[in-house]
Amino acid sequence: MIAPTTSIQLALDERLASRTAELFRALGDTSRVRIISVLAESEMNVSALAAAVGISESAISHHMRGLRQMRLVRARKAGRQVFYRLDDDHILDLFERGLDHVLHG
């Protein structure tokens, strides 16, 4: 449950409301939701993500740029490859709560 002061802050703080809306927009794409779902299981490179999600590597790269900008995923370089994972446990929690809402709502 969100504390009352947090709810009031969100209602009063336009910048915070705007950033939260940007977060939900970033998750408002089925490919991105599928990417988050796959990365919830393990770290992957672009080619593995493309195979798992069923879209091109260039499309994965495009989505990853947006997800990185929103700090939903982080990247790790290993030689010429870039491996992606969820940025932190908050992202997994947000994803799981959203999925739970859809399944039981």
C-alpha cells in the first residue's frame, strides 16, 4: 500500500507524475513487455533476446535503447557482445505486480 504522503506527493509533483507516465509508456509495448519477461529469467545478449522474443536484432536494439534510458535494463559489455539484464529488483516487482493484476483483475 502506498503511504498517504506518497500519494499526495504524486498528485502535487508534476515532474514526478510525468516521469511515472514515461515509465508506463515504456512498458506500453508488447515487445518490451516480452523482453522484460525474458530478462526476468536471465541475462541475455541481443541475438538471444531476438530469438526468445521473436523479433529482429535491430528491433531488439531499438527497444533496449528506450529501456536503458528509462533505467529498466542495464548493459554489460563482454568483448564485442552486450548483455542485458533488469536494472534492479524494483523492475521485476513492477512486472510481477502488473502480470498479477492482469491475471487476477
